[in-house]
Amino acid sequence: MKKFLAFLLITISFTATQESADHKIETIDVSEENATKDLLPLVEDKQIKNVILMIGDGTGLAQIASGQLAVAGPDGLLHMQTMPVTGIVKTHSSDNLITDSAAGATAYSCGLKTYNGAIGVDPNQIPCKTILELAEEKGLSTGLVSTSSITHATPASFASHVVQRSMQEDIAADFLDSGVEVFLGGGVKWFHKDMRSDSLDLLHEFQNKGYEIILDKDRLSTSSSNNMLGLFSEDGLERTENEPSSKEMVSKALENLNTNDNGFFLMVEGSQIDWAGHDNNVEYLKREVQDFDEAVQEVLEFAREDGETLVVLTADHETGGMTMQRQVAEGDSLEVFWTTDYHTGIPVPLMAYGPKATEFMGWRDNTYVGIKIAELLGLGEFPILE
């Protein structure tokens, strides 16, 4: 019996070691900057004129915390961490406990659960009215900003209705009639006649509708157009010198959208935080969290000055099963463990600043976020099937 127990213990120990070895381990260097920032205060509740929804794709607490350690230090804060209201979001889709970005974004845009891969449709593939579309009907201006292709799952779910996220040519065509004033991101190949399978010249079609086509950051900085289609790479942004940062795109979007006295709805996605999680790449993650957080800074500064803007920040899901486990090198770095190269079912953070921010406290389903934003903007009953 003792020999059997000894064998059992050895087997369990060996198995655990093997499983641990299969998990990718990296280190993240800890900044000595300790860039402390004050928490933003709660503000007086009043009528909300503008809503900015910020989605850090694949961003869980570990992604935020590791970004903080690398950028602001252990005693510092990222700009997103200064938001005074925090909640938690459950992320499952209608057909899977592990959501993808399409179902996750549709929960926010339409206020309902749907199947993985669905863009702006319910589980029966019936189109659902989105917050963005309702905002347009009410006379608000709208915008989508992303570091992926602008036709990727998250931005697509706010201005398109297709049964599968891979239908990016159809999504680009849907955008033409969406009424959205500002599109900024990547994905020129889904609009260019020489890159589309149907040779449709969507760039020309957008120009005919009054959109300025913007293909580099210099043109973006000087544009004063009311309607703009900014496509800065063939697909996702590649971080070249000709491409704008998220902060630069957000700054231009706010400049444009804020000219509407009725208000605006803007969705901003930090897309490639998710891609870094899929790659289990800490340096990539650090860069993308920092880029997204600089956009958050721009948004929060706007909201503080404006006083009628609600900012809501969340994620569609966590990616990578990221955790920080061991301190190494005399406290100069931490070991980061990745448990998968896909999404997980870990709940994600929910943060808010501005009027009615406290509505986003507590444990919430992802559908709650879209439903509550529609309510606060006075967009009527939600969700709505077309």
C-alpha cells in the first residue's frame, strides 16, 4: 500500500509538472516611474449628452495590472484605473460559456445574447437594432475607432448585420448606409476595388456619399471634413510612422463629433490587446495597453471639461488566461504565465466616469451595459429586433 501511494504521488507530481511546462512563461519588467495619479471624483448626475464606450478587446484584470506595472509602476495608476466606478461583467454568449468578440460586442451593441460569430443579429440570425443606429435616428453623431480593421468583429457589431464575422466585405458594404460620421482604423483591403473579390469600389462609393478618404496620419491631422473614412493599413494597424495612434484617432473623432449640438456616441476599441493575448506576447501587450490607455486619457480629459459625457470602459472577454505569479530579479520583473492562446470565461472589469456612472457598479451581464447606455441616452426600448 505504501508503495502504491508513493507511486501515486510521483505520478501526480509528474503530471502537474508536465502541465505547467506546457504553459508559456514570460517576464514583464516593472517600471520605476511610479506615476501616481489621483482618482477622478464622482460627478453630479445630469442629462447625458454624449457616451463614449471603450472596449479593450481581450482585456482582463491581469492585462490592466501588468500594463500598470510596466508603464506606471507598482504604486502608480494607468489613466483607466483613475475612473471612480468599477464593476464586473460576465461574458458568456448564447451558445458558449467562452464568448468570441462578435457575440461579445453584439451583447453591448444590441443588448442581447447571440451565438459566437454573429454580427448584429440574434441567435435566429434576425438583425437587431444597435445603439449606434438608434443614436443616428435620434440625430446624434456617431463614430467607430479601432486598431484592427474597422470591419473587424467589435466595430462591425455596432454598424452591420451579418451572420458571420468573416464576411468583412459585406460588413464594409453595410457601413456605406450606416450613417456613421467617423470611421477610423485599418482595413483598406475590404474597401479597395483591387483587393475585394467582387471588385466593388467602396472607396469611390464613400466619396460619393460625402466622406473624405484618409490614408495616413498627416492627412488625418489636417482634415476638417464632417464625414471621414480613415483607413491606415491594409488590415490591422501595423504601428508604422504613417499610422496614427489610438490617442490621435480619438482626438480627431472627438473634434469632429462634438460639433453636433444633439450629442454623439463613440465606440473606441483597443483591438490588439487581444492579439497580444493570442500570441502570449508580453511586450506586445504592454505596447497595446499603453496605446489604449493614452486614448483613455484623451477621453477622460474631454469628459472632465465637457461635464455631459459618460465614459464606460470594459472588455468583450479575457484572452490568454494571463496571470502574474513570481517576482524575479530582485523585484525588477514578474513572471507572467499564459494558460491558453484563446479566450477564457474569466469575468472582465467594467469602469465608468461621468453622469450616472454609478449605474455601472456591481456584477453585470454584458447585455446590461448596452441596455443601460441606451436608456441613459434616451434611445427608447432596447433590445429591438428589426
